[in-house]
Amino acid sequence: MKKYVRGLAIVGAVTLAVAACGSKPAEDTAGGGGDANKDFKACMVSDSGGFDDKSFNQTSYAGLQSAVKEKGLTEVKAESKSDNDYPTNMTAMVQAKCNVIVAVGFKLEDATDKAAQANPDIKFAIVDSAPAKPIANLKPLAFNTAQSSFQAGYLAAAMSKTGKVGTYGGIKIPTVTIFMDGFAEGVRYYNKQKSKNVQVLGWDDAKQAGLFTGDFEDKAKGQNTAQNLITQGADVIFPVAGPSGLGGLQAAKASNGKVNAIWVDTDGCVSAAEYCSVLISSVEKGMDVAVHDAVVSVVDNKFDNSQFIGTMQNGGTGLAPFHEFDSKVPADVKSELDQIKTDIISGKITIASKVQPKAS
């Protein structure tokens, strides 16, 4: 993944024509590679959040689109409406005779592993998961978002006026709690550096217990969960819940300036611009670049199954720009965030989260 050093791509709004579960997969051919690769099918299965989640799936899908355009491939995709759709949609991609199939998310792990083992002639990649035992035709794409979430926690604590910040997740899985762990550790680091006592509501990383909506789809649940944190005094919200997290941004926006938020997976001011006025920053996760490079590696006959881990050092994760908060974030805080990045990369700051991905 040498291209990763070019940094995180900006993901804008995308227009989708996705196949419903059980119907013929949607195909599209795009063109920077001429006709040479038109028979090459690059395919993707979303998780239940859908391709237009303004977060996880949307960012991954942008990477597929980029590879399709660059190489002139045929795109095939299947949008999952529920967890029950994963095996069916994966089978549909195999039957569509895809050359490479990208699965978006931890929840597709079982369906992807089975499909990869049963179809050794097809190349697979999966975002945020790795098989217990390496599979020759499956490339895992992982991200150490505890690093950038540590920065987000420090930033949230520095910007809080109430001395309370809050976070909640969609489902209690490692790819969600890794954000919450890093966030809590970052707040703790701020308290230690500044002799403060900013509280984290919604997550106890020592006990691995906290607030979860139970899904990634229900915005109303997300809004209610965020409002619960706001009622308890939190004035910076860090939702890690896909579309459900958008409900948290709605709650922040409804506070009329009293509550702000930090988004995850992609730059929220780009993917969910209607909430930019309440977004201090976002924890970016370069799934678009990782997916693009994985697909292109198959086209170029350079595929390998070694696990890719996006880090601060290789540009795979980091904080987005402050956008409308640029003048509101104090210069010393910006400088401290830069130093934290340097110290995490050098190893001077060690993050404790046990769910950080490790090279296989």
C-alpha cells in the first residue's frame, strides 16, 4: 500500500444505484483505463449501514469508485439492509463472477471468510477484520483509530466548558470500542497534563462498559442517547455509530451552540456538511485509499494477503481540519495536538487499548 502516504482522500457526497438484496447486482462501467479492463469486475458488499451512511460504508465505497474510474473497471455492488443479508449478498457477488470482492466491516467477517475459502480464484479484501488464520486470497484492511481518537479526546477535553464530554457506540464490537478507548485515554492525558478533571460520560475503558444504541441505523436512538449525555452535562459528543451517530449530531445542533461534536470515519464537514457548524473536527479513517489500493493491486497482479494497518505514521488515520472551528480552537491546543501526534508516532505516548490491530 505504498500509495497510502499520499494521505486521506476527501470523500464527498455520492449518488448510488445499489442493488437491493436478492435482486440482480447493480453494474456500472467507468472509464480511465480504456477498454482493456472493462471485463474486470470490482465488487463491494456494504454492511447494514448502507452506502450512503455519510461515514464508514460511504468512505469505503468512494475507494472502490476511485479504482473503477482509474482503471476502467466494471463496478458491481450490493447494499445490505440487515445482518441477515451478508451471506446472500456475498453469494450474489461470487455468482456475478467478480474478480475482487471488498466487504465493508467487521460484521461481514464470517460470510467473507467462508466465501474466500470456497472461491480461491477470487481475490477478497475486508475492512476492519482479519481471519483467525490467514487466507491466501483475502487481504485484511485494519486501522488504529485509537491513535487519532486519543487526539480527539484531548481536543474534546480542551474545548469543553462544562468539564464533561460524552461518547456512545452503535454496537459493542472492537472496531467501535477502539475509538471510545482512544477518546477516553486522550481525555485522561489532558487531565494529567493540565491538572484538570474532565469527565468522560458513556464509556469506561477500564471496565469496557458504556452506552450503545444497539445498531448503526436508528437516528432516533442516536439522538436520544446523545441527549441523555447532554442532560448529564456533556457539551462535546463523540458518536461512534454510523447513521445512528447522525442523531447525535442532530442533538448537538438542536442545542443552539451549547453542545458540539467530533465525527468519525471521514471528515464530517464533507460527508455531512449540514452539521459542520457543530463539528470541531473528525477522526478520519482512510478506508477509501486502502480499498482503492487493494483493488488496484488485483488489477496490477500485485495482490498479497498481508494485513494492512492504517496508522498516523502512514497517513491511515488522523484528525480532519477544524473548518468552522479553526479560529475557536486555541493555538496552544493546536500545537499540543501536533506534539501528541509526534509522540504517538515515536512511541513516547503509548496507547493502552487492547483492541488495537496488530500485524499478523
